[in-house]
Amino acid sequence: MTQSHTITRDEAQLRAAMLDVHTYRLDIDVTDANVFRVQAVITFSAAESAVGGSTFIDLLEHDVYSAELNGHTVEYDGSRLRLEPLQLDNELIVSSTAEYSSTGEGLHRYIDPFDEAEYLYSQCEPADARRIFPVFEQPDLKATFALGVTAPSYWTVLSNEPGTHVLDGEVAHWTFDATPVMSSYLFALIAGEYTEVATGSSKSRVPLGLWARKSMAVYVGAEDILDITRSGFAFYEHQFGVVYPFSKYDQIFVPEFNAGAMENVGAVTITEDYIFRSAVPAAMVQRRAITILHELAHMWFGNLVTMRWWDDLWLNESFAEFVSHLAAVDAGFADAWTTFNATEKTWAYRQDQLATTHPVIADMVDLDAVAVNFDGITYAKGAAVLRQLVAWVGTEHFMAGVRNYFTEYAWANTTFGDLLRPLEDASGRELSSWAEEWLHTTGVNTLSWQRDGDEVIITQSSPVRKHRVVVGFYDVVDGKLTRTSSVAIDLQEKTTCLPADDAALMLVNDEDLTYAKLRPDAASLQVLTERLSDVDDSLARSLLWGTAWDLTRDGEASAAWFLELILTHVASETDSSVVFSLLRQATTALKYFVPTEHASATRQHFAHGLWQLAEDAVSGSDVELQLVQAFIRHTRSESKVSELADGHGLAGFSVSTDMAWSAIQRLVALGVVGEADIEAAHAEDDSSTGYLAAVQARAMIPTAAAKAETWQRITGGDLTNLELRHMVMGFADVHDHELLAGYVDEYFNRIEDLWAASSFETAETFALGLFPLWASTEETASRTMTVASSTRYRGLQRILTELHDDVRRALTAQSAF
């Protein structure tokens, strides 16, 4: 399945001016294992000025058997049906078939390797409804959807609205209630042998359903998920002043999902990564809760009121991300903003320092631009900027403006200006200048500070913005670094002076209200190095950890210093998300920020330190689990990994099946075990998880022949999205990069052809997963930019430009080692 014809913003604006779309009546037959059949009847009206003219409707890679507009045959070119001549009132009838997707885009089909049960689900954002049925594929042409589905009699079928079915021999005919008006990217069709894990209702009596495939249902933590869902319903209905606007709320865990979750109206699809069949860090449990709350927030932000075009994608994502953390605090996750700082803001800072950074309100000229902008700016920076906005106007004023926004624009499409006005009315503040500073510019400010006697001088880098910050002063109290005083201040100039307490540690942006990197004074940096774990506030510690990582990424401190900082303080860290983020950053530092001649010794020292910390950790603790997981990633020593692979760990430590797989994979990469051992492990764990673990393990076999075979399979085009992803991860996971040296030329010679022949999700996996970042040299940087500057594919150009930045950053960091 190749990448699709794009749709431009200009085309969408013209089409929106011409048309009002009324109804989609869809009958979809999924009884054939090879193709699905669609009968679509679409009614729409045209503006008087458009009568007699032409437009188009989108349909991607279908076999069209008949297509008639008002009784006249229309032409199809593989991506569009030409609609002409238009009448005031129009009816389009199309009959077609298409193959199921194996890439997670459109209507995806999955066969469970455990029991061969079949599962389908749709994924339409941003513009993949057109892979399923003919559609005016843009957010502002909302319509109602009436769906009928013919499926095997033993399947469950779910959609946006409740449905009923009648049996007809070995098939069932399902009919679903018509939806309210909604955008096409929110369409949902989920079908197969899904099991209803749990049901319930919200406080406002909205029916709740929880679904998973048969082989995974036993591992779903149903009560935890329903509890967080109910909490979210209560919080949002109270804060937004609008009851849940749809008739039901199903959450369905689906296999081979590309994203964390998707906010389809009334039928949210969620990655199976959030089904935990063994112990996971508390960070993952909290991330699942925030994801659940994020998708629920979309029922208002995005589904009830929708952006007009993808320029305002952030109106969906940033708002959902921001309010989901508010809701998480309300649900009992007291340190949710610590998690936000450690994970989301780190993502945003990285994205905003790339050559491809863009304003929060982005210039989405076409769908190609949209596809690559589901990024750290759209989600994380936007949410961080909203946190700063709330610091300026106050939570109550912010929520009052949001309530007025929902009331005024329910079921409509908007731009940011439509939200800005009620926020200004509620707060009494002029916000257009704030919006210009924060939403229409790029880049992250750096706030640095120096002490000068009894004053502190705070300097911000360009472009100068208004920052509402808290400056915290920390001193030793009962052996801990405790905030003894603070001051709230507005930073509106390049330099700001204020009186400074004679404290051991000073922290600008304490409470993390603004969006900025931090550069402490020398005394504070020394205290950070020596006593970071003594800081008694988790958010303050996260800010300091983030500062240490920024210094390392920017080449202002060595990776050796950062790795030693982790070994010194991580075992005392109480916030699971901070530990999770730090150990991922350690992986990046070890892989790319350490010069080749020091890599082996540095990794060995770090892995040995991790094991020592794990031995001293509280048995069964979250930090012990994460330290052992990180040890398996980094060690090159056989003995302890072999014990873990056999299910034996530290005293009192339970080695899960998933951890045993990680240990087996490491032994494969070491060349200690091979195909027979992989096959034996797979025989013991014949689940879908075990299948993918075996796929990844086979790709890790450290021989030239095995790597050549893996490369052929990766580039052969017959893998599903998750098979491909795991195989790529295994291929790249080597202890001796000489095994991959020959594939540098392969990558640069073939990446453009691989991109052209693939869907976006597959192409992105190729471009990112196979890139030789381990070979961070001037030559790699040059070759990367050569391809980036010559390719005609916008998405590939952006990814390669960002990878070039990563190579340059790695070289800078290595020079500081």
C-alpha cells in the first residue's frame, strides 16, 4: 500500500465553501477474509454558485464497481471520485471493495497467533477514513453516519453508536444508530472476536464498556480503568459545564495499534501496550491513566467542538493533554505534573530545538504536513504553554472561558480565535499579544541566573517572552533540601533582578509554570550534583534532573557526568516517571553521546552500577524493577542475564515472562543463545506477546547471514506494522556495529524508494528505525542532508532533517566527554 494522494488546505477550503454534507449511509461487509465490501450513499447539497460545477470526494485504493452522482456515472482515479455536474441537492452512490490494512491505517485486520481469532479495527486520523469508504476527508465537513455491517455470526461489532443485530445463518446483520454530526476522522468500526471485559456507567449514567481480544482479556485491569474513566467523567462534566455529549463510551484494546489511543466518538481504541500481563513500573500505570483521561477529554475538545482545519490540531491535542493532567491530579495522581515535566516537556524541548520546529499553531498546507506534525510541539509544548496561560489568567477564569466556548460552538468547527475571545471575556485580560508570543513563534527560552551579593540576576534568551514564574529558595532542613521561601514574579525583560535569600539552592521556574530550559548559578549546580536526591519535592527534583539532561544534550556537561549523576541519585528517586525518563535518557547517552573509544568501558561501569543499586533497593520496589530492566538493556555480561532468563533474579525478585524474554534477547545479541533457545522460549509463551518477542530476538542474532536475512524481510513488504517494528528494533540492537556497517550505504541508497512504496506509518518506521545514528560522523551528517535536500517527499525530508540534527547533537555531546 503506497502513500496516498494528499489533500491541500486550499482544496479543503474551496470544498467547504461549496458543500454542506448531510448523511453517510454505509453498508460494510466484512465476511470475506481478503477484502471488505462497501455500499455508500452520501447526500450533500451545493451552494448556488457551485451548481453545474465540480468537486471531488476521496476514496483511496478501492476497486470501484459502480459510482453514480444523481444517476450519472462518475470517474475514479484511485484516490478521488470526480463529482460533476453538481446540483443543489445531490446523492452519490458507490459500490467498491478494498483489501484490509496491515499497517494500522484504515481498516486493519489482525489474526491472533495464539488462537487464530480474527480482529478488525478502524483508524482514520488524520485522513484514513478514505481507505474505508468514500468521504469528504476534512474536519469541517461534518455529517451524520448511519452504519450497517455484515459480519460472521460469532463476532462482536462496535461503532460510534449502539447497535443491534439479527442472525442470518452464519452471518449477522448489524444496524447502528445514526451518529450526531461529526468529522470523518472520528468514524469507528471494530469487529471480531472481542470479549466484553467489563461494563458500568458514569455518574451521569452514560453506559461504559471495556473490550479486548480473547487471549488478552484476562490481563485487563478492568476496575482500575473504569474507576479512572468515571473520575474523568465527573471532573470534565463539572469543569466544562456540558454533560457528556454522546450516547455511550466504549474503550477497546486493539492489536497492532500505532498510537497510544484514538478518540473515536463513543468508541475509543487503545494500544494493547496498556494491558499489563506482568509487573510494570508505576510510570506505565500512570501513563495509561493519563491516556484514558486524554481521550475522554477529546469528547469535548475535538469531537463536540472540532478544529476547522489541521492548523489548529493543537486545539485538540494540547488542550486534551493539559486538562488530562488536571483530571489526573483530581483522580489521585498527586504527582501528575511531575510526570508531565519529566516526560512531556522533555519531548517538547527536544522537538522545539530541531531545525524543523514550528509554531504551536502550525502551517498545515496539506495532509503530508499534517502527518508529521503529531509531535512534541502539537502535544507537549502546547500543553505547557496552556499551563503558563492558566498561571497568567487563573484556573477559574480559564475554565469559565472554556465553558462559554463549548456552549457557543457545540457541534461546530472553530479556529483558535474562537476560543481566545471567551478566554479574554472571562479573564478580563487582553490575550492576543500572549498568543503571538507563545503560539505563533518557535523556540524554547533559556532562563539562567547568577547571584550578585544579595541579588539574583535572571536572564532569558531570545525571543523575550512574558514568563510567570516562581523562584524557590532551598536550604537544608532535617537533612533534606526544603523550600524555605519563594517569590512569584513576571519576567518580561531580557534581565530581571530580585532580592535573593542566602539559600543553598535557588530554582527559577519552581512549580514548573512556564516553558523554558534552566541554567543554574554555579553554587546551585554544585548542590544539584552533590545533593539532588535530598530535594524533598518531586517536581523540583524533576526540574533539576531536566536541567542536567539539557546540559548534557547541549554539550555543556559530559555524558560521563550525567551517567554518574544517575548512579548517585536515581535509587533514591520516589517518582516512577522520573526514574523511567532518566533511564531512557541514559540509554540515549550511552548509545550516542559517548565517544566510540570510551563506549565499552562506560557501558560496563554503568551496568555494574545499576546492578549494585538493584541489589541494595527495597525488594519488590518500583525502582528495583526499573533498575533490573535497565541492567538487562546495557549489560554485556552473560552470567546474571542467564539467571534472569531462567527466571532467577535477586532475592525476593519475581522474574516475569516478559523480563525473561528481555534477558533471552540480550543473550541472543551476546551470541550465547540462538534459534533453538528462541524457539523453546516461544513454545513456552505462545501468546501474541511471545510471538513478537521471538520476532525481535531472531532479528538480534549477531551474524552477518542473520542480519542479511533480517534486512531482506524488513524491506520485503510482507510484514505487519508491529512485526516490522519489532524486527527493526532487533536488527539495530547489536553489540558490535561492524555487523551493520554495510547497511549504511543500503539505507541512503534505498530510503527514498522504501518511502515511496510504503504507507506513512511503514515509511516512518523505515526512516527512523534503520537510520545509522550509531555512526554519528561528519560523513553521516553530510549524507543525511544530501538526501533530505533532494527528496520530493515532504515527510521524509522532515525526518531526515531531524535525524541530521540528532547526528550533530551527538557529535557535540561526544566532544564534551
